[in-house]
Amino acid sequence: MFSGFYFKNCIQTFLLSTLVSVTFSFSVFAQSDKPGPNSEADLLFRIAEESFKDRKYYQSVERLRSFLVLYPGNTKRTDALLLLRNCFLKLDRPEKALEVSLNLYKMEPTAESGLESYLEAGRLLAKMGETDRAKEVFASICRQSYSRTVAEKAALEFSGLDALSDEEPSSDAESCREK
């Protein structure tokens, strides 16, 4: 009635489907059980964010530095640098915040976020008393053609510095306001 070929074929099909389902189960289990490098990076970044929120700025700086060293190509690198700059500002370390702002600008000199970082660098220079360098930064932003919004902000900062100084307004300030 039933030949041996039929039973042999059924057993092979059953074994093959069992093997595939077991292999698939183990691969899914292995992926969910073992965290990948991206999740470790995300965890480290979240810990740094929580430290910042808890006003533990030194801890946040250490976590962010570790993140930047261990995961240099991570997509959250810019966010990590922004948070690092904010930590330095909270710790009253404007020279370190300036360094981070300039690094952000170097990463994306034509993007609006890069120009905003450069604008922040100019503001930090002005707060540190280096008004000539701050004016150079603002004039440089005014001359660029990538972001009109950031250029207008730079023109306002430039005007503020000129108004506070005893010197006659510079030609850069005039050209910045005209654009």
C-alpha cells in the first residue's frame, strides 16, 4: 500500500523542516541575547545624558569622552559633542566648550549645525574677552552663503560687539549688516 519511498521522503522533509526551524530559533535567540556594538554605544550615550540631567557634569564628560573614543563613527557623534559642549559650559570651562564648538564646525562647515557651532564659538570668544577673534568669526559667518539665518544672527552679534566697544564700527560690521 505505502511504499518505502513515500516514508523516506516524508522523513527527509520532516527532518529538513525541523533543522531549519531549530537553526532559525537559535539565530534569533543569539541575536536578542547578545547586544551588538550599536546598542552598547547607545547605552553609553544614554548614561551620559542621564548624568547630565542629574547635574553630574564630570561623570557625563567622562562618559562622553569614552563614547567618542570607542565609537568614533557613530551616528550620535554630533549629539555627543553638543552634550559635551553643554557640560563644559555648565562646568564654567569656556575654553573647552570653545574647542568642542570648533570641532563641530570642522566636521560640518557648510551645514547649519556646523555654522551654529561656529557662531557659538564666536560668542564664547566674546565672553572670554577676545573680541577681535570673535569679530573675525562673526565676519566669516556673514561672508558665507550657506545659511542666511545664521548669518543674520552673526550680524546681530557683530553689531552688539561694536556697540559695546569704544572703537568706531568696522567695515566688516557694515558689510555684515548690509547682507
